[in-house]
Amino acid sequence: MAINQIKSEHVRLSILIALSEDAGYQLNSSMIGDILKHYHLKSSRDEVHTELAWLERNGYVKLEKLSANTWLATISQSGVDVVEGSIVVPGIKRPSPRS
């Protein structure tokens, strides 16, 4: 498996976890970029947008484009199911069991 694919799977899961932990279940793309940096998954704004678009195409988030550079992502029920481990999705890292 290529390193880029592994990184994408980790990034997608990290985005979904961050969204699920937010009180409003939504974050803007700038905040998501900062969260990814915190977890040593540094990603450019374009990379964040690419992963968000992938998650939207596959039904795990809903996107609202506030500007060309700032998108608002809201997690869907399917995204929550991924975070909870209820479903396993090719292209998203399976979450570890939570204690």
C-alpha cells in the first residue's frame, strides 16, 4: 500500500473523529487543517479540501463552501457510524477500539 493512500485513510478518519467530537458536529476547513497538524498529519489546504470532497462524495460529510478557501464540513450519520466502528469503509482507516 502506498504511503499516500495510508495517509489519506488516516486523514479521513481524523477528520470524521474531529467532526464527531465538536458540539455542533461541524468545523471549517482551516480548523480541520490545524487539527490534522496536531496529530502530525500536516496537510495543505488543497489536501484538506481534496479529502473533504472525497468524504462528501461518499456520503460521510456535507460541505458548505463559505469562500474559495474556507469550507464548512458537517458529519453525516454514516460518518458517525464510521467513527463508532459500526461500519468499515475502504478508503477510511478503521478506528481503534475506544475505552
